[in-house]
Amino acid sequence: MQTAIIIGATSGIGRELAVRLAQAGWTVGVAGRREERLSSLAALFPEGTVHTQVLDITASDSTEALDALLQKTGAPDLFLHVSGVGKQNPQIDEAVEMQIIQTNCSGMVRMVSHFMNYVKGNPAYYEGHKARIAVVTSVAGTSGLGISAAYSASKKMQSTYVSALSQLSRMEHIPVLFTDIRPGFVATEILGPEHHYPLVMPVGKAAEYILKGLRRGRRVITFDWKFRLITACWHLIPRALWERITFIRTR
């Protein structure tokens, strides 16, 4: 039996992954801010299948909450960080920008670094049995999108942080493998009903892509082929030209 912890499992991709892993026989620890949603998720399965923990990744005591969840599940094979926020903010509302950075950057670093230190020296992990840390970033981290500056930057930061920790794990012989999950637009609460996004993927389909990539041990999972093509094209656009593109909107 395998064990997973999912940070940000009250809705969207996180919840869908929790359901699918529990259905496949995994023991799953789920964390998020909304206790009632965590409880309703656990109620879908036999007792002991899904363990819950109320946790706000922006709070200073969130690492204590993570430790409490680790006590319930034991050493997980998979640590999935899904929690995040995003919003279009062409007005550059400072409060909105800072909330995005605090959640997606500071909150993610707090959770992932704490789990890395948990793994270090833990006898549950050894050569041939490593923990996998997977972080849901975004294709938005490929190039800065003007209507979502803080969100784009935070996702770039997440991908860079995962890459750096992947190198560090090899340097320091820490038994951890990494996966950077880069979805396009997925039909979750983060999109909001006031905008119209292209190529939106159902959350169930997104979960299928993620689980398939994790089973194959992929370092980077970008889905689907349309967004792989789009991001490849973005890389070919010179910076001076990219910064003059003004028609990218989803209103």
C-alpha cells in the first residue's frame, strides 16, 4: 500500500487526485483551509483511508499542522503540493499581488522545505525507496503574462525552486525525486466565472494526465499537447517582441 499527502485538497485538482488515489487503494492525507470539505472527502471512504488536517500554508504554524498530518499517515511515498491562488490583476492592486506571492511562493516554500527536512535522515526512506515531491505550477510560468504578473512570476519561481531542490537532493544525497506539474487552463474555482478562457480542460482529465505522468516518473508534466506546443512557441518569441504583445486577454 502506498501513501500520499496532498496540500490543497479541498477542491479542484487536489480533491480529484485525492479521490482517485484513495479509490486506487492508497492511504491519503489531505490538507486545506476548509474543514467541512476535508470531512466530506474523508466520508467517501472507509475509516483510515483518508486522513484530514486543517492547514493554511500562509500561517506560521502551518508546519506544525503538517507534522500532525505526517503523524497520522506515516512517511508518504508522494507529497503533492497543489495549493495556490491566481487572479488577473491588470490594475496592479497591491493587496492582490501580495496575496498571490505569499500563497504561491512563501506558502509553497514553507511546505516543501519542511517536508524535505522531514525526509532527510528518515529511516523510512532509503536507496531505492525515495519520496516524490510534486508541485503544481503552471504553463503561465513560461513567460510573463501582463494581466497576471504576480501569478506568472510566482509560477516561474515555483518551477525554479523545484529545479534547484532537485539539484540539491543529488548534491546532498537526499532520497527525494521531483515532478513539476504544469497545467494549462483547468476547470477549477481558480479560473472564476467572470472570465472566458481558451482550451479549458475538465478537472478529471487533468488528474488523469498528472497520475499518468507520476506513474512514469516524469520530471516535468505539461498537458496537454496543445499547451506543450504553445509553450514551445513562447520560448521562440524574442523578449522585445513578447513585451509588445498586447492582445493576450481572457475577458
